[in-house]
Amino acid sequence: MTGNPHLQQAVFRMAEERSCRRRIERLASALEAAFQIPPGTHLIWVLGDGTERNNREALETWAKHEVRRIQSEAVEQCMPQLSARLHRTLTQWENDRGIAP
């Protein structure tokens, strides 16, 4: 696909969103089985945001929010490591080019 880079980015973003949605669905399915969550609507108000039609959709909503929270926490926790690695990379680049720090 050549041509419009904005179109390419939009297509890529849509593919990523589909992939993420499928992963969330698989996670929700595994949790549904592990916790033996029955069909129904009783968990919409506990796990969902009120727009879901059934327990499964509520579980998917909950899983999506929790995965985002976990990812956000992980990014915050890796900031010191990223900072140290960036410092090493830039220092090495400066040393390789003979640039004084």
C-alpha cells in the first residue's frame, strides 16, 4: 500500500485495534471459564459501564480497562530503566563520534 501515509496509518491503527479487541475477547473468555461466570446480565453493573448487553460483554469491558491500567503502571515502572538505557545509548553515541559529554 503506497501513497497516502495518513491512510496507511489509519489502516495500521484499525488493524492494531482489531488485534487488541481479539486479545481482550480471548482474555475475557478465559476468565469467564476460569471463574465459571454464567450467562446473564447480573455482572453488567459490577464489571461493565452499563452499556453492555450481557455478562460476557461486561467482562470484556472490565478486562479492557484492567489491561490498560496494568500497561500504564508497567510504563511508569520502567521509566528509570528507560532513562538509564537512553543515557547509555546517547553517551555511547557521543563517545563513538568523539563528542565530549
